[in-house]
Amino acid sequence: MTARSMSKGANLPVDAPDVQVELSWAEGAGGPDIDASALLLAQDGRVRDDTDFVFYNQPLHASGAVRHLGKRRDAGTMTDTVRVDLRSLESAITRVVLCASADGGTFGQVRGLTLRLLGTGSGSELARFEMQAGTETAFIAGELYLREGRWKFRAVGQGYASGLAGVATDFGITVDEEPERAPTSAGPAPLAPPPLAPPSPHAPPPPVAAPSPVAPPPVAPASVGMPPVAGGVSGARLSKEEERLPVDMRKRLSLRKEQVAVSLRKHGAVEVSARVVLVLDASGSMSFLYSRGVVADVVERMAAVAAQLDDDGEMQAWTFASEAARLPDLRLGELPEWLRLHVRVGEMSLFRRSKKPRRGMEPGQIDMRTIGIQNEEQKAIAQVRSYVRENPAAAPTLVLFFSDGGVHRDAAIERELRAAVEEPIFWQFVGLGRSDYGVLERFDTLPGRRVDNVGFFAVDDISTVPDQELYDRLLSEFPSWIKAARHAGIL
């Protein structure tokens, strides 16, 4: 295909299977910062969820088909690039809208604004579209669209005065954009909402949106007919902070600690101690589980594991989506407040990285806009490994890692977990639903490791799994890893 200079509204067929869309402009003092982005649209002309938006804060689509490559400067010209592999686009995607946004000014202040469509393999220019603008702060520069089984490109040149947020919301993106408000005196904390009614089992998940306060967690069914555990090392360990908990929560915790002790006894690990680390998936697809209180319930159930295995009853915790961050340690006596403050789903932010944290955040809370909404498990794994190296302990570390799937960084995850084989860490992954868990569910069969340091299982609805069954599955491989790690000299 030869290069073609296009006018607004013109279109042409795209024969290259992999293209790069370059947005370029003349660099000048006092002008706005320009960013390229892409929206992946289904047949209805809207995104399926917020993960179908690729931009500077979310640079890679989960499918791997669209990637924001970033900016470069060359002889007074700035270029921002988005790459689109048309072969890898999911079948539901029929349009890729190519956008531009101006931060700190309008496009009328920008000279030489040009979109170039290039073949990725050859680097040849397939099309060029020079744009003119006035007070607009965002542009739909062009689009790739599927027509009768063939991809085509259209020069659009449609401006928006409402910025990137205006473009995004027009196509179904949930935008977290807070208006500036005069400071007000702090009032009392809002009361928690009443429990949500359970959804219909056939109801589709709602779109990802800014999180509301977490609903009170559903209580998982207790195992019936479980014999009490005698005192001593095989029984539930007492916690100094247990009396600080509400009565109902204290009763649940006491029973669950007994059930953890039973599971350990079944697997010949009566006297095992461990440092327990919790990792929570906060990606956008988890929004439904957060809003239903399922994740809060998971945390409460895992607190019993830490209370039984860890001498201090504390649990280190991480949250992750596009990025990972360590949460404040979970202390047993602070469990209700910890659930309120820290069990939160990730958010997508259209703001620049220099923006101030959002108003209303309480001390210790993570601004979930910095976490994002995609799946980058390897970042959380790397941070936990670094923490364990920098904070050695006499006991091994048991990582309880919860995710709803959508794993797409198989190679990076495998590298991290293979490198962790020689470390005193056992990684227990739990899948929340039947989804694509990639290398995590295959890791047990991967050769070339001295010990098997990874366990995995998935459940359709963890809130319906009885406590005893859940603990039996959680702790089924950890004791055998301890024996193998000791034999190998890792412990």
C-alpha cells in the first residue's frame, strides 16, 4: 500500500495486519502536553468495560492487541504512538477509535498536529491525516473499523471541548473525575449501607464504576458435624486481640481457627507456624465481587489462617491490578475497620500522575486510581518476594493469592515464580470463578524446579464453599512443600 494524504471523512483499506498509529506535533514552549489513546469498541459502538481503553495510565489491553508505546522527541517534533495488531483483536471488537487529548491547553495552541498510519513490519507510511483545531481539548483523530471482513481506516478529525473524559464517557467508559470543591469541615463518618440483596444467579455483572462502600460480607456456610478440637498444639491458638472484635465476628473467628487447626492436623502439620501474606486482585472485573461483599468475606476467613499459623496473628497484605501496592498490616483486633478502609476495587484515572490524591481519603488508604484495573500479577509477586527478602523470618511464608483470572503475563509470572523456588515462600493461588488463569493453573506440571512452590485451585462461588472445605484445600499442599523445602535446604 502506498502512502496517501487524507482529508476529513476519507477512508482506505488496511492490508497490513499490524499497524502503528503515530500522533505527531511541533514542540513549542507553553503548549499543552498531548497524549494518544485508543478505545476498543464492540458492535454496539461502546466499550465492553473500562479495560477496553488503552492510554498512558493503562498502556496494554488485556488481549495484547493494542499497546500504548509512549512518546519520543526528534528534532523539535514530539510523537506519541499506539500499536494495533489487527490479527490479535478479539472477535467482539469491530472498531478501534484513535484519540488525542491535550493537557494544559487546547489543540489550537498546537502546530503541525498529524496522524500517520504505519505498517509495523515494514515501517512504511500507509496514510497521513493533518488536522486543524481551535478550542478543543480532545480529538478523535481516526478509527480502524471492520467492514465485510476487512479492516479499513477512516480520518475522523472530530473535536471535543470536554477533554479525554468527554470522549471516554461518550463510548461507555466510567470516568472518575472529581470537581474542585471548597474545603468543608470534617463530619462524622457515613454509616455503612444495609446488606445488599443477593443478585440473581443469571444477572450479568454491572459495568466497572467508582466503588461504593463495601457491603457487609456474606457469611460462608459453616461445616456441619465438625468435632471440637482438643487444646494443646493441635487446637486453635488464642489471640490477645480477639476480645476487641464484635461478638458475632469473634465467634466466627473462634470456630474458623478450630477448622484451620483441623485442616493442619489432617495434613500432618500440627505444629507448623508461618508468616501469612494476603494478596487481593483489585482489577476491574472484580468489581462485582467487591460490591457483593465477597472479597471482604474472603479477608475475614483468611484472618483465621493468620491467627492460627502466625504467632502475632498479623497478616501482611497487598492489592494489585495494573500496579501493586502494600496495604497496612491486618491486625486481628482492627479487622472490621481494616475491611472498611482497605477492601476496595481498583479504579481507572484519566488524571496525570502529578494530580493530588483524592479528597476524603483516610490515613493509610491507597488511592485506588494508582492501582488501575488491569491484571499484572507479576508486580504483586515481585513486591512480596522483595518484602520477604528484606524482612527475613524464622518461619516460612505462606502467600494466599486471590484472583478472578484474566491472566495474560504468563512469561513474566513464570519467571517470578521460578526465581522464587529457592526462597522460603509457598504461593497458594485461589481462582474466584472459572476463568483464564494461564500459567498459574499449569505451574504444578512445569518441570525444572527443585520443589513445587505453587498451589492452585479455582471455585465457582467462594461464598458458598464451607469453611472447612476451603481450609482443607488452602492448606493441602503447604505442609508437603515444607517437608520438601527442608529436605532441599531451602528452610
